Amino acid sequence: MIALLYISGLLALILTASALLEERFVAFEPSFGALALSNATILFATHDFVGIEVAVNSLVDDFEQILGVRIPQFTVTSQNVSRTIYDNNASTAIIIGSVSRSFLIQDIASAGRLDLANVDDQWETYQTAVVTNPLPGLDRAFVIAGSDLRGAMFGVYTLCEQSGQSPFHYWTDTPAHEHDEIYALPRTTIHGPPSVRYRGLFINDEAPSLTTWWSQGNNKKHQPLDAAFYTHVFDMMLRLKANYIWPAMWKSSNNPPGNIFFTDDPENMALAEKYGIVVSTSHHEPMQRATNEWNVSETGEWDWSINKANVTRFMDAGIRRAAGQVSNASYVTLGMRGAGDGPIEGDNATDILRDVFSAQRTIIQKYYGAADAVPQLWTIYKEVATYYAAGLAPPDDVTLMFTDDNWGNIQRLPVDVSGEVTRSGGIGVYYHLEYVGAPRPHKWQDTNHLPKVLKELSQAYMRGARQIWVINVADIKPMELPYGFIMDLAWNASSITFGSLPRYLELWAAREFGPALSVDIAKLVMDWNQLLGMRKFEMIRSDTFSLENYHEVERMLAAWQDLVDREDSLYRALDKDRQATFFHYLHYPIQSGNIYYKVTLGQTMNAQYAIQRRNTANAVAERVMDDFGRDFDLIEEYDQLMDGKWKHILSQPKFEYSSPVNDKESWKSPSRDVLSNLSYVQLRQNMDESIGNLGIQIENTYNARAMGRWNPSAHRVMPTDGDSDYGGMPLMQSMNPYSGSSRRVDLFMRGDHRVPVRWWLDEWEHDWLSVNPVSGNLTQRRPEQILNFTVNWPQVPAGFNETVCVQIRWDGDYYWDYIRLPIQNRLVPPSFRGFPEVDAGVVSIEAAHYQRAAPQAINDTILANQPEQPVAFVQFPYLATRSNSGSIAVRPYQASRARINEGPASQGGQASPGFQNTTEGLQPPSALPPANNSSSTNLTAINPPSTAAATTALVQYDIFLFNYTEYPVNATAYVTSCLDTDPTLPMYYSLTADAQPPIWTRVLPEPRIPGDTPAGWIDTVADQVWKLNVTLGNMTEGRHVLTWRVNSPEIYLEKIVLNLRKGAVRESYLGVPETTLV
């Protein structure tokens, strides 16, 4: 009974929410005034857009899957509509049409039964209503009235989705949810216009996976991406309310020249017109022609400076062809890049491009009658951004397409003072979910962190990039989830917020898998997505995560294993008909992601264990080999899914990335999976007699490495001397009451595996220290053991500050050593609230856990983004990969953009003269909201940036030191990766201690060339965070206050780590986990 109530509650949530985010207009239970649709007749006008029939056919097919009945459909004229109603004994109908062409919609409105004021003259807007006596002979009808073709089609496809069909039904094999009846609710709903005018995708880097899959699925060596293929693409797009495409265009040496949308199938363009899809060409394919058309039809080089006549003739032919289309639904790409999507050839690229623009506009005028008669765009990508920064710009009616850096960081957004926001052509964004290029490709798997995607694109919208969003989706699969997420955001930019992400995913999971497990599936996706955001698979090397420090390797492997266990449990719990869909979305990605980590981090363990001469290095190597084989087992399982429907869709190799990222070949995708660099030790051989067969690994040190490489000696060295990292001494990091209660030591076998190693601990002095176990045997079957050192802090004498030595012996008392544990029992004052020092010199703070904020923080991003609110810091849940509590940034968005006067201070920053670092007037923040607290970001009007307000907001963190610092304290601030999107307002931060005034420092170095990525980008972009190092000076024992300020709402702080003493903070990828907050 409880389970039924729970499922009913979830169904109620879904029915009152959206599909995913639209206002609901259907239900599955009768209610007063609701209209049953299973017995309705579908009517649409003969002379309406041809695409209406496409949508109606989809509706009929979907209803058949959902209801088990095939609803009759009729295309009618004003002369035969009454006869059609009478002949078919129809009393109820679903009437679908566009306002401009459907006499059905016009007649209902003229009779006063439908008010179209909110739909007339709108872009892609639709209205739904249940109408009484809509036409002679009809009692009632459910009416979908679209402002235009796509408005009407979007209304139909939303009806399909709300009724139980997934937009990805083909791509993820999602079966429709079956119902006994579908009821149209007796309410009028208005949907649209969209937040972003053109919303679409770029099919790119489609070999080997997509092209091989499509060809072999058609039993051919090569099958072009034809109308049959694009029917599936366009169907998905319309169901997601997308309307714009850059078709597939990769060059192919196996089947030259490669993909050409316009000529591979004569029906492709006609199909696009029928579906209402606007066809453009990618950023480097100008004038409605595919690059591959040049490769097979033209002579000479693709070089304007030496082959202008042929290039011009080629472009002319593209516009001539486009102008001859029935609907002229084109968006023409302007500009030009060099051959192979490289930089343009020539001594002066800007002068060349000015000439290119002039020639292209002349051609457009020739065929369209005016140079601005057809929509045009220019994409500011890679080196083109430097040309734009140097002053090159197309005419005002041309859409400027800003781009990300191929890694999800948008490089440039509109600047108000430059008049970019008010351009008649508007501003667009070209955004990558995958990429082939430097520093490495990332296309095998979806590795997109949804909160980061939301950050980047919501900021783009707030800054005025609202004309086009085109998303590079590679092979489409496996990018269904992030692409659908972006299309929902593009349709209604205020519908998804950082706080509402879990709810969005619950709705998504209910749509794809049903409501019963939707909460658990959404939580699984959130946790999986958090791991994806840390680093893309292709950039993970055997030295990325630390084996010794902070148990990073163990934590990552445990996190992935936890996902695998939860995913497998959900997979088994799902109905059989939903398991294939789950396989697409989560089973394969999580299982294969886990294997990738096990292989790559297994190589880490194997390499380090070999250096330590640990016997288990061999077993780890064998596990890595097994996992490498299991990876391909999983691919073969995917190939067999749905009777082989998806065979070869995952043909992309991924195990090969061993060369440095700046290697000239590192940008290329692997050609075949390769596993290398595994190490083995000789298991029948003893260690050098001077040090024996027992290894001791102290956590957060490299002592076992040093012990494993000890130079042979004629005499035994006991106890081990030297420091823990270089001399091998088993010395733990210092403990105090805030370090936790336990430390860990690994014992391992490093000699002849046939001869057991017996070990034991001598008694030690203090009974408040316990060790478990105190003796044992290392054997071939059990070559490792863990010792847990636990301190009972209430029993430790106050002020105790000594190193406790525990003696360990092995091999018949012949060998011995000391395991050393420094203990410092000091407490902070009872009134202190903040972060005490731990581990003799470490403090790690998650940004959301501040002690003070001024002005008072508003942890609700709806309120915080209202223009009337003062600039203050706001928590952004889930937007972080180095913090479990999200990040913080300033809002309202527009008011918190402040310019900093550049000067001679640190890294070009300048301390602002009127600021004093003081606690006067600061108030403790209110309690943070729960992690799943729903919040929203209200997108405000675009206003000029403030010049002061942002810099007055601050947060403060209290820390407590137990000792004076011998060296200047170093702080590392972890900021979510970003780029300076406004060249007139670069991002600055200030992190200061105690009474220091603000010291404003650039977040990013100045690029070598204006418009380019910042210096060092290629070496750090894969980290997904920028690590900002600040020297705070020496600190005395006691309480100190850190103050954080920024000048931009695009700086999201995740974590601050303090290194109080030399070597206290250990090297790691994720940084020190948050230390104790009291």
C-alpha cells in the first residue's frame, strides 16, 4: 500500500509538472470537463503546411503504441469538412493547424470560440484548448493552433510526449508508456515563443562510429547519410523543439569524399523543408556548400589569396542552389577558414576575410535581391576570434556566433559597450559536447557536467546570445541526455536552474523509465555526472590521481564501483522492455566508465606497487588485463542490443592516450585500443637482505617508494631514518583532535611469495592509542594487511605534543622498525566557529561553508538574481567538481559585473583604495538550504555592468592555527573553469587574510594574442578548474580571517586549500578533501 501511494505521488508530480517542462494539457484519469481522445478524429487542413501531416502521422503512430488503437485522420477542405465529420460519425476531434494557413483554426477563431491573440504573429508558439461546438457536427474538440509551421508541429509533438512517447524513442529504444485513455484537460495553454530563436545540432566527427553503423546496418560498405537517416534525426529534433542543423560533413578516405548533405541523397533537402528544419553549414563551410563538394568538384587549392576565382564560383553555386529551394529555409555561413578546418592561408587574414565578406554579400544580393535578404552567420572560432578582436566584423545583420574553447568554456559573449547585443543579426553560440583536437579528443563517451553546461549557456542567454544555439553532438549517440537538456533550456531558459536539476532529472527518468524508480535513477545520474565533471576519460593518465595521497585512487575506484552497484540494481529492477533504454543511457556508460577507471588507475597502482616492489603488482597487472578484455565484451554486448540495431555505433577506440598533450599527434583519436606499460616483479625472489621482505606504506607519504628503491647495504638499517618521502621513514602526518580519530598503515609482502612473513607489534606506552590488528602473517593468499591506528582523544592528556613510536618486528625478530605518529592535543577556544588546522599545516574549506557574508547571502537564486537585490554571494548547488556542496558566485548577474582599474599590483591587479577588511557590520549567514532545494535563476534584462557594486560583496572564513608559520602561507583557490567572456571586463578576485585590503588579481593570464585562449590553457583546461595560488604571508598562532571578493558573476569558487607549513599539503588532483568545520 505504501509503495502504491509512493508511485501515485510520483505520478501526481509528473502530471502537474511538465513534459518535460511544458505546462501540462493532458491527463490519464477522467476529470470534469476533460475530453477523451481515444475516440477522437484528427482533422487538419489540406492547404496547411505539409509538415503538419508529418506531425499528424507521428501522433497516430504514437497513440497506437500508447492506446492500442489507431485514430482516424483526415485532411479536409472547407468544402468537405462537414461531410467528413458526418460520414465518420465524429462527435469529438483533435484539430491541428497553423494560424496563417488552416481554415479550421481561422473558422473556430472567427466564431469566437478560440482567442488567438497570444499566438498571432509569434515565432514558433502554439496554443491548446478544449473547444465546445468548434465546427458544425462536432460536439467538442481538442485544438492545437500554431503560430506557424513549427509552432503547430511542436504542439503535436508535445502532445505525443505528454501522452507517453519519448523524443528519443528511436535513438534510445524507449517504448511508449501504455495507457487506457488520454484526456485533454479543459484549460487553455500557451507555449512559446522560445527563449532562443534557432536551436539545433551539428553532426560532427561522425567516423568511425556513426558512418560505420549506418552503412553496415544497411548491409553496405558505405551507405550515405540519406533521407532515411535524417528522418530519424529530424523526428528527434522536432520532438525536442529544435529547428536548425549543421549536417554531417566529415571527410572520408575510405569512402571519398565523405558526407555531403546536399548531394548524398536528393531527398535530404526536401525532407528538411517538409519537417521545417533550417539547414545551414558548419562554421568553416561557407555559402551553403559542404567542404567535400569542393574536394570532388573543384580545381586548385582552397585558398582565397591564390585561387579566388574558383572559390568564388564554388560559393556562387551554393547560393544559387539555396535560393532555388521552395521555402528558402537556409541560414548562410559567411567567412572562410583554411583547408581541413585550419587557419586561413595568406599574409593578412583580416584583409582576406574582408574581401571574402564583400564577395559573399555580392553573391547573396545576386540571387536574393538584397545582401541581407537571407539570414547569415559568421562563427568566431579558434583563430577567427583573434581576427574579431583585431577589429574584423561582418555587417550588422549577420549573426555573430561565439564559441566555447571546445572544452565547454565559452570564450566570448556580447559586450554592451560594443553594441553587440543590439546587432540586428543577433548573437549565437556554438557549443561542444564532444571534440576532436588538441589537447586531446573527447568523443567516446558523454563527459559533460550538466551543472557546468547550465552555467555556461544560462550566462550566454543572460548576456544576450539568443539568436542561435548549435550544439556539436558528434554521432548523436551517446549525447542524448545533455543534448535534450540543452534543447529544453533553449526553449525556456528560465525553466531549469541549479537547484532544480534533480527534479528535472526525475521528470526525465519518469519519461524514459516510468515513475517507480525515477528518484533513484535521477540520484544515480547526478552522482555519475559529478564524476564525469572531474575529468574527461581521454585525459586520464596513470599519473592523474594520487595513489598515496588522500586515497585518491581508492576514492575514485570506490565511487565508480558504488555507481556500478546501484546501476546494476536498478537495471535488474526495471521492466524488461525498459532495460534496453537503460542500457543506452546508464548501463553501458557507467559500466564502461568504471572499466576505464579500473584499467587506467590499475596502471597507476601497478606502476607504484612495482616501484615499492610489492608482490601484488603482478595481480594488479592481471586484473588490468582482465578489465581491458571486459571493456570489449561490453562493446560486443552493445553490438547485440536490439538484435544488432546498434552494431558499430561504439566503434571509437579510446585506450591509447599516452603521449604528452602538447605532442603534435596528441589531437588525433586512437586507431585501435592499446594497453601498455604494465610492470611485474619476480615473485620467487627476495628483497635485498638489508631491508627484508615486509613493506610499510604510510598514507599521504611516498615512504614505500623510497623503501622499495633502497640501495643494498652490507648492514641492516634499523630503524629507518631520513624523512618519509625520500628516506622511507614510516612517519605519519601529525594528528590533532580535528584530524579525525584514525590513521592507516598498509603492510605488504615484497619477497619470495612462497615464504610467509610473520609480523607483530611490541607494546607501546599510551593506552589511549589502539592499533588493530597487532600481529599477523603475510602469505601468498594474503599478501597485504591494513593497520588502523585509533586515538581516543578524551583520554589524551591536554597539551600532549609528542611523536608516539610503535615498534614492528618481522621474520623472527631479525628485522624491526618504528611506525611513528606525531600527536598534538590542542583545542580551539569554545567560542570559535570555523576551520582548525589539521595534519600539522592543512586547512581545506568548501566555498559554501563560509562564516560570514556581506551583504547577507540569499541562498535562493530566484531572489538573488532580481535586479532590486543588493549584490551578494549565492550558493550554486551541484556546480563543482572539487566540492560536495557546490560553489558560490555573486548575483544579481548584471549588477555584479564590475571593472577593476589595472595597475602594478599582483598579476596586474590593483588594491582598491577605499576597502577595509573588517568584520564590522557582517552577519552570520542563514542556514544553507538542503541539497535538493529547488531554486531558479531569473534571467533579467541586459544592462550595462556596474562599476562598483560587485566588489563590495564578500564572504569570510575563520581558521585557527596551533603554531606560528615558519614560511609564508600559501592558499589555493579552486574556481570552476571559465574564460574571460568580456574583453573590457576581465575577471578579478581577491583573497586576503585578516586586515589586508583587497588585492585584485586576474583569474586568468592575458592571452598572447587578444581573442585567443589564455597562456597555459592547453596544459590546464582538462582539470575543469583553475587553481589560483595566493601567498598570504606568515601567520601567528590563533584565529585568522580569510576574505574572498570577486568582480564578476562568472567566477564560481569551489574550494580554498591552505598550505600552512612546507610540505603539509600533499600533491593530488582533486585537492585536499574538506577538513573539519567546528
